[in-house]
Amino acid sequence: MRLLQNFTIRMVMLTILGLFVYSGRGLVYTASMHYPKFPKEIILTDILCGK
């Protein structure tokens, strides 16, 4: 039961990651990971607000 739950969570996380990658924002988020000085707060609020 627990194994199935972990698998489901992992699949959901992969799906969300996939959506971020396929959207333009995914590339911006990846850039922010590679360049720490990039304003992450702006990107995160942009993603959360859905702008």
C-alpha cells in the first residue's frame, strides 16, 4: 500500500516537472537554478499567480 502511494506521488511530481519543462516558465525556472543571482521570487510568484 505504501509502495503504491510513493509511486503515485513520484508520478505526480514527474508530471508537474514535465509541465514546467514544456511551458516557457520551465526554462526560466531552470535558468534560475543555474544562475543563483536570478530573481527567483519573481519567477515563483509568476508561476503561482499563473501570469
